[in-house]
Amino acid sequence: MSNALAIAAVTAILRDRLNDGLLNANLDSIGQFRVTSSPPDRLEDDAEPANRLNIYLWNVTRNAAWSSQRLPARSASGARIDNPWLALDLHYILTATGAEDLNAEILLGYGMQVLHETPVLTRADIRASLGGADPAVDASLLPAPLRLLVAADLAEQFEQIRVTQAVPESRDLGQIEALSNIWSAFSAPLRASALYQVACVLIESRRPARSALPVLTIGGRTAPLQAPRILRVAALPGGAGTLPDPMAAILPGSWVAAEGTALAAERMRVMLGGRSIPVAAANVDARRIDLQLPADQPAGIARLMVDHLFQPAPGQAERLWESSNALPFAIAPVVTAVARAGTVAAGRFTGSVTLTLGHPVGERQTAALLFNPLPGGSAPAFSVPARLVEGSTDRIRADLAGVVAADYVVRAEIDGAASLPTLGPQGFDGPVADLDP
């Protein structure tokens, strides 16, 4: 593969091809000439008008197709795993000057014919121009700049280099104006010229990269990919096999239905967060899976996912084949007891309220207590952050200071999921926190 000398090598090869083409054309009638690769603004440096054909690299752009063919250079951990190619397209401008009238046009015409008849820089052409021909050319016989370019390895890249005539393009300007802008950037007077694109040069780093070991065995499983997808998780108040109720709360230990597409598989597992949930085969079909949540499942936002598995060979461990989306759903807390401790002064309560839940609360979960007045009450509703009681896994406590002393319906909120109050004849009436003893 090519290295960083490839850009200069391409310019040297084009100049060499043009020089050979003009020599073979027997242009003795126009006098001496030379082929250069100078910036266009330096064409005016000659003391007298001279016959010159100039090929100049005026722009380099990224080749989008080849740039995306390799892995990123580094892994997520920062280790170097590959040497992605620096894929470049080279843009040249071919210009001619003449000592006499029409000499410039003659040189430009022959130069364009040479490039037209050289649509591909073959490996033999590259080796001949850079001194890598077989038999080898003594590098000491080459001009000094070309001695270094012998090491460009341009002939070794597997993508051959193509030379095509280009047209100046601009979204807002016409071709003539776009070409005029190019020459204005050169700070040189406009001359008859032709644009060419050379694609593509692949430059590869020589830095060592970590590679994976060869594959010893192939799983041997072929099947059309039809990844499972979960669309909804709903409560099953009546248990497995009953109609789901999307309005019912999902509680720890309750039955739920995961509805979606392509859910069933011969080997599968249902994951609730990082926990595998056992599911009976009778409760599984392609569009629905009925499962019972663990009784010790923490309340809050949980994520349900279905994995399809396969066994590479008898006796080997199962492996993951494809996974569904991880669908979030809310599991409501369950309040089993309410306790308060504190005093009332001037109609204000100061103290704490402790709720006992029917399931554990994680140390990193966010908890709060929500207070609403009983039906007919006039006290304002409020919420207070809560904390896990030290030494406990299922009790949360909130400290209150100067709240209106009254009876409140109290609810627990864990990671945004709130417990359900009980419903009486007059409205929601429990569980009650009596802050006005």
C-alpha cells in the first residue's frame, strides 16, 4: 500500500508521462520545451516567453468511497486495532505557455492527448517512472527528488490510479466563472488550461495494530434475521392467559404481558434489567409473552428485553443470536405500612413520616413521599424527598418541618413511579398519614 510519498509520486509520474509523450511527438518545429510542475503564478518568472507544459496539483479531496472501507483506527478502550486508509483524490490543472504564437496550444493539445491515452497509470508505468522497473534502475542515476519517491510503494496498492478530465463545478457559478475563480486564487492571468482528477491514492500507516486471533469454529447456524420487537408491556390482573389491562398498575410480583412481534423462539430468555425471568413455554407465542415479575423486584422504571439464543454444537453453551429492543415500563411501589413521629405546634407538624414497602428499594434509587389532603380537606398538597432508612431495605423516610397539621393520603414515589392510593366512596382515602393527632 502507498505511503505519504504517494502524492508527490503521482505528480512525478504525470510529469514523466507528459515529457515522454511530447518527446515522442517530434515537436522540433517549435523549438526547445520543458515539462514542469510549478504553481501557475510562477509561469511568469521566465525572463523570456518559453515553451512550457505545466501540470500542477491545486487541490486534494477525500475519496468518500474508499475512506469508509476499514475499521476505525482505535477501539473504545483506545487500543490501535487498524490502520484505516487515507483515501485521496488529486486535482490537477494542465497549462501551457509558448515562445511563439500557437506554441502553447500545440503543447496543450499534445499534453491532453497523452493524458487521454493514459486513463490508468499501470503498475509498469509507475515502476518505470519511479525507478522501480524490472530490471531495477540504479536509484543514483535518478534526479535527487525521485530517489526518495522510489519508496512510495505506489505500484503496490491494489486500487489502480485513474486519470480523468474534470469540469470546474460550482453550485452558484457557471463553469467559466468557476474556472476564473480558480485562476484568481493562483494570482495569475487566465490561460488556456484543462482540469484533471486522479483517483484514488490509498495511503496507509505503517504503525503496528492489534489483530484478533483466527476463528477456530463457526457457529453453523443460518436463519433469516427477524429480530424480536416489544411494543407494549401491560398488566394482567387476571393472571397468565387473561386479557391485558393497560390502565392497571404493574406491581412487583404481578403478571404482565409483553406484546410485540417475532417474540417466540426455540431457545430464548426474557431479561428484566440484568435479571433473567423464567417463562413457561405455554405462556409464549410470537406476539405475546406472559410472565410474572419477581416479588422482590424493585419499583421504578424497569426495562424488558427478549433474547433469542442458539447452541453452536451439542454440549456447548448457548450463545446470543439476536435481541429485541429494551422497552421501559413503570413498576409502581406498594405501601404496606405508614408511621409518623413528631409534634404539632400552632397547627403545624414537624417530624418524620416512614413508609414500609412490600419490596426492596435500591441504594441508588430516588425516593419521595407525595402528600394529598383527604376528600373534603383544605390542606395544600406537597411532596418531600425521602431516604432509605439506615439498616433497612424496604423502608423510606421523609423529614417534615412546619407543614399544615392534617390527615393526608400519602404515596411513595420511586424513580418517578408512584404507588396507588386506595379508592373509597368519596375518592382516594388511603393510605393515611395522620399529621394531626
